[in-house]
Amino acid sequence: MDSTRRWTANRDIDRSVRGRLVQIADMTRQKVWEEEQERLLKDDREKAYERKAASAAKEDFLAMVSHELRTRLTIILGNSQVLMRNPDLLSSGERRQVSADIHRESIRLSNIVENLLLMARFDNGQLLDIEPVILRRIASRVLADAARLGTHRYETHFRGEVESVSGNPTCIEQVIRNLLSNAEKYSPANSAIDLYIEEADKDVVFTVADRGPGVNDSDRDQIFEAFYRSAEAETTAGLGVGLTVCKRLMDAMGGRLWYESREGGGSRFSFSLPKYAT
């Protein structure tokens, strides 16, 4: 028992000491109470800091979303107005360029919205429907859209008659779109982006390889975290959710997603899904 001991002299009327009175105070309860108050104050400070950090992160995210959406919509609206108001003043080449700009930004806007919706679905705990999916067919559809933008060269390396995989076709398409969009953002214009489909023992592996700057060692453990953007990514448009969505979708479908440095410079983002068991 923690205690304090105090004593006072017991004196006669002539001030001579007859004995001592001893007072013992138990300090255990007082100490426990003080420690509990200190813990509560510490918890309150930590919660206040967490609320402030969460609020700041939310404001930053909303600002980024607003900026990205507004940028895409501004380009789409501006170009559509040019086509509507002054079609005769544009040459055929200019009309094609304006139409291509509208198409490109529409795809990017759709991708942003789809990523946000998928993030919301995961936060609500919704499950995915799994079925046999022909990976080559989905990849070819995404590539056809990308090729119309004409910002890069796309080279496919689809080996053999790859079997169907177990997955959700909408989600697989979104993963491929995100990986391709990521490669396009960080690769030099008109450089080649390589896509691979390869069979493993029980899985099928899909890879997007670019010749961009790659990922620093210090960022590798964080690139799949929501809203994370490296110092190099700060100058590039984006919300920092694309790779997070890819990771969550792969986990939900029983697949795997990973990053590797590419020999000669660049990045290789790959995912694997199990072959469909008939």
C-alpha cells in the first residue's frame, strides 16, 4: 500500500513532550485517480489530433476530387461548345482533335467515378460475383479504347490460348484500366507500354510494363495505400486511389497484385488470378 506517514508531538500544558500522534494516509487511491485523469486527458488529446488529421485528409481529398472532376468537365464542356457553335470554322483535322479530347477526358472522368464507387462498395462490405472470365477479351477491349487516345504505343504479348480465370469481369476491366492509366501517366509520350498475359501453374498472370521513372524504394510499401501520392506523383494528375482499388479488387477475387522494377528502367505492375475450375 502506498502511504504517507505524518507525525506531530503530543505535549502537556507545560509544553513537555508526552508522545507522538501518527497519521497514516493511504495514497493508493489518489495515485490511481491521478493516473486515470492523466490517461483520459492523453486519450482526449490523441482523439482530437486524429479528428483534426482526418478532417484535413478529408478536405484534401475532396479538394483533389473537385479539381479532377472540374478539370475533366471543363475540357469536355469547352470542346463540345466549340463543336456546337463553330463547326464550320474548324478543319476536319481540328474536329477530329476536339472529338478525341472529349473522348479522352470522358474516359478519364468515367474512370474516376468508377474508382470512387468501387471504394464506396468496399467500405459498405459488398461482395463480388465470381464467374469464368476470358482475360484476353477484356484486355483487348480496354486496349482498343486506349489506342483511340493515341498517347502511347501498346505492344501485346499474349502467349498461347490462355484459359479462363475466376473473377468478376467488371472488376477485372477496372483493374486493367487503372494499371494502364497509371502507366500512361508516368511514361514519356509515344513510348511503348507492354502488356503480357502468361500462364502459371494454377494462375494466369497479367502485366503492364512501362518505361517511366519507376517507384522509389521508400515508396514501395505505400503505393497501394489509399490517397498516397509520392513526391514524384504530386506533379501528375490523379487522386491516389487507382492502385488501392486494384489491390482491393484483387484481394476480393482471390488474386494477387504486386510491383517490380523493370530491367532497363520503368515499372512492372502485375496481377494473378486463379484459373477457372470447371
